[in-house]
Amino acid sequence: MEEYNAVIVGGGPVGMALALDLGLRGQRCAVVEKRTELSLIPKGQGLSQRSVEHFWRWGISDELRAARSLPGDFGIGQVTVYDQLQSGIWDALPGRELIQRYYFQKNVRLPQYRTEEVIRRRVAQLPNIDTFFGWTAVDVAQDDRSASVVIERASTKRTLTGDYVIGSDGGRSLVRENAGIARGGTDFGELVALVVFRSAEFNALLEQFPKRTTYRVMAPDLQGYWMFFGRVDDEDQFFFHAPVPADAPDPERAAVELISVAAGEQVACEIEHIGFWDLRVSVAEDYRVGRIFVAGDAAHTHPPYGGFGLNNGLEDAVNLSWKLDAVLRGWAGDALLDTYSPERGDVFRDVGEKLIAGWILDDRRFLSTHAPGEDPDEFKKEFAEVSRGFGKRLSTFEPNYEGSAAVAGPAGGRNGAIGTHTMTARAGHHLSPVQLTSGENVFETLGTGFTLIGLDADDSAVTAIADVARALGIPLAVVRDDRRGERAEYATRLILVRPDQFVAWTGDTAPDDAGTMWRRLLGLPRA
Ligand SMILES: Cc1cc2nc3c(=O)[nH]c(=O)nc-3n(C[C@H](O)[C@H](O)[C@H](O)COP(=O)(O)OP(=O)(O)OC[C@H]3O[C@@H](n4cnc5c(N)ncnc54)[C@H](O)[C@@H]3O)c2cc1C
């Protein structure tokens, strides 16, 4: 029996990212992955600015950019087209550049298997992570002191024991099922095809549009469900998602035929892969049961509309990692681990219901009440409006934990995915990057534990917070500067930043009782 701090079931991108983050914090981890080779389906391609911040912290953002399959200056974003690609009615949305100012890194786009290769290479450098590739987890159990996983390869069985077990074993998670965690959500009852194909002819057809990475076709008869193409490279490889009619006698053939329907003309292509997924949003009712947690697709799945899947999973990993590390090292109480499920679950529910289901319903309403008809120019304007509405909604994706016990948020605050991007430092929100007088970006000075940023703040206020942290063994970096330039936009003198770069507390003076604040944030018993 081998013993670890964390046993991670599932070595997809989320499980490996969790192992990496925990490993860099010095925790001993095992990762169990039943596959020996990566899947070469180019899913989860768009990594958000926020996700790239994680890669920067892990020391592999340059490797990530080097692994791209599109040139660096290729416009990441979407073209929305009415009916089919030749209709002449389309709009090219501004992309994530709208919110670039609020993040320290730029977004990138690359096939998921390349992202996974980059993470795996970094994991291989850490001696405190054991990987069990080719092993399948077959049972999970826990008691008051530990949790364990039985793994199997051929007819050999082994048991791995850990302080905690994390299931990042995908949508059909064994860990979730063994832990008795139920799922809720919405099933739209559609079967959707994913086709990966090569076609130089199709690439030429896209020359009528500005250079973008995805092309969404809003066809009136699809009632808001998407047909969309995505680029894998800038030459001839693409993927295509489309709902397949329920009565199609040969769904694979129907899926391939839909490429030409969406393109508006017959397209010759070489098919590399055809798969299917169910159009449903599902989310685990709890992400924690005792010493067992779920993360990534094991906790939540949804259609790849908007490209949230992998990004949400990576954020789960980062959110859970610092909390496990803090509890394992004894500077946080077990109650801190209870904040993982509401923080991440509430964000996901908003993504599923307000963004993804919201887009489907918005498009359905528009398509059922508008058509080019007699006045095509008027329709084009209305279409551009609805297409831009999509972009606006996308830029309201600002996950925040205002209602979390691990944050000193506003009274009545709630966690969610929808918010406003601003430079103002707000408890529960991601810290925006600013330049310091030294020329460094504040992100380059954040510690691996908590960070207290003092901007023209009284020494006594900084000392009051730092002294309690020292007494409780909480790792705290202190960054001092003035309130000039961009730093004034934080609109506060003191900012306490969590290890995941979310703001825990802000103030102009020290809190009335710094000890009570720290204990509450970290789930420690009262003094
Ligand atoms: C067709 C498709 C297209 C997608 N497109 C996008 C997109 O455009 N943008 C986006 O952001 N996301 C997209 N996604 C979602 C994205 O790919 C997932 O969110 C992401 O893969 C989640 O990572 P994960 O590590 O949680 O799960 P997975 O990638 O599913 O990894 C789980 C791992 O666990 C392993 N495993 C399972 N059971 C066991 C067991 N019992 N023992 C050992 N190992 C086990 C599996 O082999 C697998 O490697 C898409 C998904 C699909 C299916």
C-alpha cells in the first residue's frame, strides 16, 4: 500500500493540472490514468487569459505558446453567420481582447492534446508526483483518517492511500458515482456530432471572412442549437459540431452531409474522426463528500459553446489545490475545504444556465421572430445586434466568490459566473494586474501563499495583518507601493490576495480584529 497526500483519479488535463499545482506546493501525489496515449481529438482548444495565468505560474506559458498550431497573430474569435456560410449575412465579433486589460496573460488557442503534453512534461520534472499510466481505478473508499483507491492493470491490483482522493476522471466518473454524488442539470435531448476533417477547399471558402478561429452558423430550423466550425490549424484541419436529426438512419453520414449544408455548397473533405455527444448541461450536486472531491468534467459537463469546459476544469484544480495544501500544512481548517464546492459549483451553474442555455434561448427567440424577408438590410442590422449580444454576454463571464466563507465579501453577496470586469479591487473577485513602481507587474510579486498589497498604507495596518499571519503559520508575502498610476484604480489601500489570485479582503485601514478575519477566511476555530 502506497501513501500520498492526494490520489488523483484521471490524468486528463484537469487531473494533471491538479497534480502539478499540488506538486509545486510540495505535496506528494499519485495520478492514475487508464490510457497510455493521449486522445488526438482537438477538443478544449481555447485557453482563456485566466487559464494562461496558471500556466505562467507553473513556469510553462512559453512552452504553451510554442505548442500552438496557429500563428501567434491569428485572430482568436468568432464569425457568426446566418443560415449558411454563403448567405452574405454575418458579423465578426470582437473577441476576448475586450477584457485583456483585466488579466496578466493573453489567451491562446491550441488542440487540447498539445496542452496536455505541455502539462505532462512539467509534471514529469517533479519527483513528488507518481504517475500510474495504463492503470484503471476500480474502487474508491474512505474513512475518518484517509481515502483509498484500488487500481488495476491486467490482473494486477494495487491500493493507493491518500489523505484525499480527487476524481478528475471525466463525465462518467467512477469516483463521483462511488462517492454517491448525484448530478442535476438540463438535457436538451439533442445528439450532436463532432467531425474532424481536412479540406483545403473549405479553407479557401473562409477567405471571405476576417481571420477568426470559429465560425458559428445560426440556421433558423435548428431553433438556437449551433452548427459550428473551428480551426485546428491555418491550413486545412477543422472540427465541426452539429445536431444530427433524431431519425437519421445513418448518423455518421448525416453528420458529414451537414458540413456542406452549413457551408452552403458541396465541400470535398477528408474525414479524420466522427464522434457524438449529448447536448446537456449536468453538474454534481456537491463537489465534496468527506475526503473525496470531484473536479473538471467529473463535476460538470456542458456543450462546448463558448469554450468553457477545460477552462472551468483548470480553475477547479487551482481552487482546490491551495485549499488542500493549506489544510495539509495545518494553516487552515477543514471548513476551508467546504468552500470549494459552493465557489466552483455556483460558477458552473451560472455558465450552464445563464450563458450556454441563455444563448440557445436568445438565438431561438431571434430566429423565430426575424427573417431576411422584404428588407434584408434591416435584417442584417438586427442580426449584427444579436451577434454582438453574444459577445457582450461572453465578456460578462467574470467568475466571483462574493458569497464565499473564504472571502470577506459584501453583505448578501453570492457566488456566480456573471459580473463586471473592473480594475477596482473587490473581495471575491480576480485581482486585475497593475504595474508597480519597480516596473514589475503585481502578478510577478504575488507569493505562493497569501499576499498583502499595501498602497500608501499605514505600517501599523500592514503589521496588524502580518503579525497574525505569522502567529498562525500562514505564508504571507507583503508588497508595498504608492497609489499612483494604475495602482490608484484599485481604489483601496490594502488588498489581501488569496493563493489563487482572488481578492480575500480589501480596506483602507486594518480590520477591527485581524485574528478573527484570518480565522474566518481559513476555516480555523475561533481563538
Ligand atoms: C467532443 C468534445 C469537444 C469539446 N470541445 C471543447 C472546446 O471547444 N472547448 C473547451 O473548453 N472544452 C471542450 N470540450 C470539453 C473539454 O475537452 C473537457 O472539459 C476537458 O477534457 C475536461 O478535462 P478533464 O480532465 O476533466 O476530463 P477528461 O479530459 O475527460 O479526462 C478524464 C481522464 O480520466 C481518465 N479516466 C476515466 N476513468 C478512469 C478510471 N476509472 N481510472 C483511471 N483513469 C480514468 C480518462 O481516460 C481521461 O483521460 C470538449 C469535449 C468534448 C467531448
